[in-house]
Amino acid sequence: MRTILNLNSEWFFGKAIAEIPATIPAEWEAINLPHSWNAIDGQDGGNDYFRGTCIYAKEMIKADLPQADRYYIEIKGANSSADLYLNGKKLATHHGGYSTWRVDLTESLEEKNLLAIAVDNAANETVYPQMADFTFYGGLYRDVNLICVTESHFDLDYYGGPGLKVTPVIEGADAKVEIEAYLTNMKENQGLRFSILDAEGALVTEGVTDEKKAVLLLNNVHLWNGKKDPYLYTAKVELLDDGEVLDAVCARFGCRTFEIDPERGFILNGEEYPLRGVSRHQDRWGVGNALLPEHHEEDIELICEMGATTIRLAHYQHDQYFYDLCDEKGLVIWAEIPYISKHMPTGRENTISQMKELIIQNYNHPSIVVWGLSNEIGIGGSDDDLLENHHILNDMCHEMDPTRKTTIAAVSMCKMDDPYLQIPDVVSYNHYFGWYGGDTDMNGPWFDKFHAMHPNIPIGCSEYGCEALNWHTSDPVQGDYTEEYQAYYHEELIKQLFSRKYMWATHVWNMFDFGADARNEGGENGQNHKGLITFDRKYKKDSFYAYKAWLSDEPFVHLCGKRYIDRVEDVTKVTVYSNLPEVELFANGESLGKIAAEDHFFYFDVPNAGETKLVAVAGDCKDESVIRKVETFNEEYRLKEEGAILNWFDIEEKPGRLSLNSKMGDVISTFRGKLLFMKLIGKMMGGKKKGEKKKVAGFEMTPEMMSMMNGFTVLRLFTLMGGMMDVKFTKEQLLEINAKLNKIKEPKKK
């Protein structure tokens, strides 16, 4: 029988090492797996985290291993390329940092062995991802196992797969379950026993055959029905030799049907089942991507607490344990490869191999309904090579798995008639109107326009969000990074997106703050702060509760603004979220009245004098907070950019005149403002050859791009564009631009 040994303990780590040593150097660090060398420097900003080759080494004594015919090492995650050596001999190379791969060690094993894995996350032009808004943590960051098997065994060589493939087909009240086994060195006298167990582990049905495929019948099948009833069966296949079990594999599976309809959205087991949820990255503060099981468990519990029905597991293959948890909890999953942001003509083979690994390793998970081909890959427009790459991936997905759909995540700048939108089965868009330009009220109408243009293409929103840290204000505005603006933004987006039945799925970007070492904004560098929960999972931002109010059935009430205590106004606005129909608010024991709200958002005007204890009551639920009257604004609540050349509140503004804090749309709507803008952009773009399309930071200046840019403030746009184009403005230059803008009258409001 197969034996699996976990090899996570007693490794040695050498950083920035180019050659495999004959023995482990004394100065190398003793570590246990999982491990990432970018757990700190990949989250502290500066875009200077170490990217290169590091070596993990471990000594093994063959006599300590179980008796077996063959020994396979199983690496569940080594980012992003790795070479495996045994006793100085290179046995394998793997490209792709998010999937499982295995290597047969048997022929190279000696009595004493030095296992070494050289892991490399350096930049290159062949392995995805290479350009994206997250840290590419290097490391041996998931489990490493030794699988010990007989000569005849279930396959361990084919793209890291589990050795069996389970395909249920629902027929009325029953299900026919096709189980296909993959074997290595199966002998003529050997046979297979196929069986299905129920959720309690009791045998339901079985059959013995010498064929590698069997179809078993489940009468009165118990459906996997999302969060309502995520029922799981187990398929088991045993390799028999004269009645003796030589090897066995098993996989849990669920029986369900689904459709994605361009008018009705997602349909599970014949019933409409709105997919409203979040995206998730796999890293944590101080840990990087080297997560433990308890980290995955906490993440899934938080997502379920919010009431989500779906997760987009971005932007790569996640840990098998997390997919297992999604199956158990009934969450509907979008799984994808890291074909992201920058199309590399030299990276096609890597997209193919990563997609094969994603499908083969995850085929049996009932939670997965779509395979994601790419994310924002058409950000600079699509060309023939990009389109061909997508056609290859799309056709391959359908050939390997005709039971699921394909999708892409396009970005706002992608034209609605771009040909690559016609390739997958369904489409979603990443939109940040109300944050990266534009206004919040642009989101819903944009989807209506797309839906009218493409009535037969199911459309969803794969990313939307805005950043919030521990900054606060009573007058939130776009770009201020306050918790209050983030709450307002999500209130607006919830009402717009959730009311459009035709949208097949919506995914907030992101459930948790995550590492993005290149980022330098919001006052805490090295992170993307769009999460509904902080990077360390310790604090649920107010916007988390806005979603809980809409999605969760667990009665609750939440008082917003708990971190915003000191307030200058005499009457302050206090927001309460609840999934109950009515909320009453008390200030120092005195009722301020009851409010009913169908949208789950309750707004109270609260007198602000001295210190006030607030208590919100909804049904049997209660929540408390405190506010305090102060004469001057507490500067601890105001955003201070770390290393910023100029903060928005340091800019001189003149009544009725433009400034760096004006929106770009207002600036270019004036004749003098447009001239000033075009002159500045011209300098940043450099020379443009005749016939070339206008581009900024490599992006074609389409109407969609201009519409997005119009919502940025001048300061924010120039800061972001400067970063993308490596053009740095000095404080003096920015103040000079501001002085010129101060001379131009604001446009009249229509």
C-alpha cells in the first residue's frame, strides 16, 4: 500500500545561492516548511524584495524510509521555477509556482542522500506571472511529501494529478458517475475495485473490473447544492493483485448541474443562485504565501461569515486544502492561471502547462464551475498572438473538461467589441469607477450598455473595490483612503450590481489586504488595501458588514465608525448596517428613533457634544461605539503618504479655480486646461511616430480609457502615470503645475 510521509521538517535554507553544495554549509539557516524568503521584504514597499535563486536542502537516510518499490517526491508549491537535485544529480525542472509536481527519486537514491531544490523567482520572459499588482513570493511555500508505492501504482507522473477522474451526470433523480483511473505498470493479472461512499463513509455502491473506467449508479442522488447543502460523496479506486490491495486513491466529489444564463445569471441544480462574493489572494502579514492549514480555515470562515456564495481564487492555482474547504462549505469557485497583465509571446507553453495542471489537479472539485483563461491581459489591446494563445487555451479547456465553462477577466480599458471577449463562454470585467477614476454611478450603466451590445454573452464583475486604512473623515471623497469612503463606495456598488439579475457573478477586490511590494500609496507601503479585512485578519472594515447585511442570514447589527471617535461637527452622521428590517439608535441612553431600510443601510444624524455612547439595537442584536466632540480635527485620522512628494491637503486651492485636486475631466473640459494637460502628457509620452495611436503608459487612449482618467484628480493621475512610466515629479514641479491651474476658472456645473 502507498505510504505518504510529510517532509516539512528539518530543512536548511541558503539565500542567493547559485550552485548546489556537496554538503549542507554550516552557515545555512535551519527551517521548517512551508517557507518564503519574501515574507517580510515582499510586504514593506520599495519594490525591492529579493528575486533570485535560493536553495532548500534536506538529508535523507534510505533506511529510515518505508519499504517500497518506488519513491516520489511531491512538491505542492515552489515559486516560481525550480530544479530538483538528488546527490548532486539534476532530476527535474518545473516552471509554474502554484501547482503540484512530482519527481521519481528511486533510481538515484543512495543509503545517504542530499535532496536539494533550487527555487527561483527572478524575472524572465517565459514563466507567468511577470507583471501584476501583487508580490511574487519566492519559496518552497507549501507541503513537500514523499510518496512510497509499489511498482504498479496509480499515476504520479501526469501533471501532478490525483490518479482518478470523477464525472457525475445527473439523470432525473439519479446520477451516473463515471470514474476513470490512471495507472502506471498495471499487470495483466491485476484488477480494479471502484466504489462510492456517502458523506458518513458508508459504502453506497461498488464494482470490480480489469478496465480502467467504470460507471456506477447513484439512486436518489443527494445533490451538492451550494451553501444550502454541500453534500459530498467519495470515489475510491483500489488496485488489486490476487485479492491484495497494492495501491488506492480516492477523491471527494459532488453531484450538481449548473448553467450560466445571459439573462438569469448563475443557475445551480435548476434554481437561480446569485453568485455574490469576493476574490482572495493567498498571503498574510509576516507570513507571505507560506500558509498553514489554520490560515486557510480562518479565511474560509471569514468569507462564510460575510455570506458570500462565490470566491474568485486569484490569480493562480491555490492550495488543494483551500479547494477542499470550498467544496465542504458549498462556495462556487472561479479557478484561474496567472496569465496576467502582460502577454509574453515567449510564454505560451507556460500558459498551456499551467492550465493543464490546474484542470488535471482540480477536476474533481464540485465547487469549481469556471476556468479562468487570463486576467487583464488585454490591458494594452489584443494582437494576433494573444488571440491565438486564448483560442488554444479555450479549446484545450473544453477538450479536457467539457463539464465546465471558460471565462476571462477583462479590464475597463478593453473595448466592448474587442475580439478576445468572443473567445470564452462567459466574460467578467474589472472596473474601478469611483476609485481609479470615474464615479461610482458609472458602474451599473456600463454593464447595462455591455449587456445591450452583447445580449448573448453572460457578463459579470470580476473586480471592484477601493482602498481603506485607518484614516477617517465625515466628508469622504474619492481617493482619500478613509474607511468611510470605502464604506460609501461599497454601499453604492452593492445597490448597483446586486440589483442587476443578469450579472452571472460579482467578486469584490479583495476579501483581504495583500502584499504588493511595488505599491506606494495609502500611507502604508507594500500593500494593496482594498481588502474588506486587514492583512493580518484582525480587523473587519465597515464595508465587510455592508456585504454581511445583504448576504448573510445570521441576524446582526453593526455600528460603523468605531475607529473614528473624535469629531468636530455639532451633528454627525452615523451609519448602521443590519440584515434586520429596523434599527433603533440610542445616544447616552436616549433613543434617536427607529429607522427602516430595505437596502440594509441605516443613517442617523447624531448630536455631538462631549462624549456619547452609541448603542444600535436591531431585534435581539446590539452593538456599541463611542464618539467625542473636539474643536479641531484630529490629524491622526488624516492620510499621510509615506515618502510622498506632495500630499493633497498641502495643495493651495482658490475658490472657483482649478488645482491639482481637481478632477481631470474638469481640467480638460476647459480650453486652457486641455492645452496644459496635452503639453504635459506630450512630454511624458515622448515622440510619437506618424500613424501611431496615442498611448499613455503603453495603453491606447480609447474613449473608455479617457472616461476612466476623467475621474482622477490631476495629482493622483500624474502620480500613478509617473510610476508606470518611471517619470518622477519634484515637489517644485507639482506646485508649478498647481499655480498654473489656479489661474484657470473651474467649468460651470451642468
